[in-house]
Amino acid sequence: MSFHHLGIATVDGADLAATFAGLLDAPIVHEEGFDGMMIRFLELDGDYFELLEPRGDGPIARYLDRQGPGIHHVAVATDDIGASLERASDLGIDLVDEAPRPGAWGHTVAFLHPGSTGGVLVEFVASDSDGANRTV
């Protein structure tokens, strides 16, 4: 496995994207509306910041209401997402997703429950997903 991206919940994705683009010299490489969110990916030498802005009521809006803006999840790329989920389950980690599902930017993803991972929402991203190689 390897680091893939850091997901950040924000109320204003365009503003935060401009801040990080200037601060980190990280270009916006993908934007899309997905699952009640506006999502922007900024690239940092092959890794990504994913900015999650709610569009109406949904999981990110509820997260922001509870937690406020900040780090939402950490994503790691895996060569075999099914085996990674099985290994997590075998270790007693609670799964948010029992099976991989479609995610933003064409990725195939699955999440682990933060109650089992030290308070961190962990996302597995299938390394063979086509999204990481696309641009806007």
C-alpha cells in the first residue's frame, strides 16, 4: 500500500483550493460534483489533497456540522482492495463498506470505520482505478 490522498472537509472548496494552490504550488488537477459534494483534487508530486465541499445535505455537510472544517480522511492505494478489506475485517476492524464501491474521479473505494482505526477515517483506493491518471 502507499499514500494516495488526504481528504479535507471545507465549507468553501474554491477558496481553500486557491489557498493551497498558492501556498503549496499544487495545481487543481480535477474537479467534479459527486454524491452531494463538490470535490477538487490538488496534486502534490503524485499525491493529492482532496477538498470536499458539501452541496446540500449529505455526509460532508453533517461532518462539518459535527466537527467543523479540517481533515476528513486519509486514503491509501492498494493493489487488491478486496483483499485489503478482508485483512481489515480479519483484524477486527469495522468496515463502513463491506465491498468496494464507485468513488470520485473514477476511483474504486472502500472505507474503514474510524472507531476501529484510532479515530481516523481510512479510505482504500484501488490502485488500478483510472481516476488518478486523469486531469481536468
